Amino acid sequence: MTWKDLLNKIDKYKYILSLIFFLGFIIFLDNNNLIKLRKFKKELATAKEQNEFYKQKIKEDSLEIQKLKSDREQLEIYARKTYFFKKDNETIFLIVNDSTQIDNSKK
């Protein structure tokens, strides 16, 4: 096979070869290639899910704040549950599971 034969075959398939080169460039070599595009779309979907989660959390917390601002009893209950506040004549006992005791019982 001579160079002329090779050039004739390349000339015959020049559009197909150009298309293959173009697709290879777009898929793998370009700065905004399709592989990166897929990765960015996954990141965007994750960010949207997180955004929805935090919007829902903000709504819940806003309702909780409304309750705490409007009702003194709710505020007291929240303080007792979260920060272990107590009345003057009370004693609070915290029951905590001892993880070392559980680990020793497994041995």
C-alpha cells in the first residue's frame, strides 16, 4: 500500500474520521467535556437536595421559634429538654449508657 492509496482511503472517509475526532475531543479532551458535565450534574442534584432539606429545616425551626416566643410553658419545656434547666426545688438525674461496659460484656 502506497501513500497515495492511504490518502485516497482517508479522503474517502474524511467526514467519518472528522466526526470521530470531534466526538473524542468533546467527550474526553475538552475543558467542559461530557465526563465533567455528568459529575457537575450529580453535584448540582446533591446541592438541590441539600437545599430542599435545609429549607424544610428552616421552616420547622421557624415554627419552633414561633411557639417558643408565644408560649412561656413551651419555652420552659424546651429549656428543660435541651439545656437541662431545672426549677429551684428539683434535682435532675441523667442516665447515660456506659459504652465501656457494653464493650467488656461482648468479650
